[in-house]
Amino acid sequence: MQNKNINIHTLEFSYYNIKEDEHKKLIKTLNQQEQKGAETIYYSGHSLIRGIRYRYIIINIHNFYTRILKVIINPSQFLFKKYLMSDDYIEFIKKYYIEISKELSKETLSTEKFTRIDYFLDVQLEEEIRKTLLKIYNKAPASLNRLEKKNRYKTSVYYNSKSKNINIYSRYEKIIDMMLKDNFKDVENVDIEKEIDPFVNEEIKNTLRFEVQLKRRKIKYYLKQDGTIADLFNYWNARDAEYFINDILKPLIYKGDYYNAYHAKKKLEEVYNEKLTNKLIEFQNYLSKFGFTKAKESYKNYHQLIKYLTDININPYLIPNNAGFKYIKNPIQFLEKVIDAYKAKEEVLTDKQTEVI
């Protein structure tokens, strides 16, 4: 395993058949959440161990209770490290089982399943470019490969399914929202520039974050498809992060750099004939105006049109005419094939890693 920086934000282990004494302790120390139905009760809260929080689920089906404890870990916080490395795996595993065994029994730990990992990629961009890209990403389809788009915040793009999640957001805006929620009652009258900005470093202010979350179903899928054993060891690697970011984000964002309509046409004319160029520009304009879902309905050959564009490194989405930019380099340099993440020995996901918060 090569010792490279690795962008893992969150890990999750799930435990089953929680014993009665542990059950009583958990419901006493954790906070009960709003109930979604009579059959399921949720509790959540932080462990005494730094970087670990709990989500406890009690499911009642025909008076038979199933208890599931999800241990959610921020490994960077847990290890007190700004950056994670591939070689940190051994340290993490040793420390985790020493610490968690103080709170959970051997019987509970024996039921462990690896059920989630979140990878991230941080890119430093000017504010107006970040805003423009988020507008473009919001043109993406309402659903994709069983992912459903959820408009949670204006400054983010969020997709959710039973097997994976995608979240693209401005770190600065997210931290502002968190600090307002946690520290102020009268949110409307907070002077962000004076009361919050001094506590946010410049790097975070300029960061657009891309996150992909693999859940239990997706981990089982990779076991079936690729033979990847459902063990954290097989996912704790910089190349794994690159592979999964490519595999999950590429069908949504697409490869290729962004152009306004004029410069996209100029670039297309260098390669394709007039008829095809006009067809592609027409498609790009429609896609950028109405979004992917309507474009898919109107252009039955949209797959081929997108391929014509991405083959010459043009992103299907246009930069809006009022954005003030004629060109934006795609912040993610997607691989031609996701499996290429494991080929080049010295290839890294990104030149600059940022602190996990």
C-alpha cells in the first residue's frame, strides 16, 4: 500500500443484536429523534471518544425488536491528524478497537459490518466560478442511476439513494449555516462579516467540495461485481478514492471543460462539420436552458451528442452568457476509464489536500 494522502471524510460500522444492558445505556445517553413511524425509533448523539458519534435504530416489526447501532467516525478527528495517509490504516484500526471496546461488549463487536465510507475532493476556486459551477450542476437530471436529486440548500447539489449519495457544496456556505444554527438565536440580524468570517480560514472560503458516499448496498455491489471484499482495508487507499469519485461523479458532471456558447462553437468547428456543429450547439443551448431531464426527453440521441462533445473535451453544459466567463476548466480531471485509477503508480487524486472538518 503506497503511503499517499487519502481523502476519507466519514466511516461507518454497524452493530446488531444489541444486548439489554447496552440498550438501556444507549437510550439513556443518546437523544431521541423525531419519529418517522410507529415501527422505528431513532436515537443519536456523540460518543465520549473524539471523532465518533452514534446513531441507534430500534425497529419494531410484529412485536419483534431489531436493534442496530451505527458508529459514525471522522477518522481525521479520531486520529488527531490534519491529513490522512494510506499507512494510517493500521494506527486507525488499533486505536479504534482499543477505544470502542471501552463502550461496547465483545458480543456486540463480533456483529460488526462495514457499512459506509465517504470520500471527498476539495478544489480551490474563485467565488464567482464556484457559484457558476453550482448553477451548472443544478441543471443535472432529477434522477440518475436510482439517485434522486434533493434540493436541500441553494448552495449545494445533493443526490440520495439507498446505495450511495452525492453532495457538492461550498464549504464556506455550509460552515456559515452550521455556525448560525449552533451559535445564534436571531439569525437574521447576524453580521456574518464581523461575527463569523474572522473564524473561517481563507482556504475554506474558496473551497468547492465534492463528496461521494458509499453505503452498505453499494459496498455489497462492488463485492459482487469486482470481488472487492467488504472490509475497510480494501477502501482505505488514495486510488480507491479516485476510483469511486470517478465511478460515481462522472455520469453526473461529465468530463470536459466549460465554454460559453460562442467559444464552444469555435472549438466544435475545428473538429466537426457545420451540420453537426449546429446540432451540438442547439443541444447544448437546450440542455443549459431547460436542464438535463427535459433535454433527455427532447433528444433521443442525447447519449451520442454528449459523446461527440466530451470526446473533444467540451462539457455538455454551457457557461451562462451573463456569468462573465468564456472558459472554466473542469475542476475534476476525470479518467478515461475508472479502472485507470489503479494503473499509474505515481498518480494522485489531487495536488493539494485540505483539512477535514
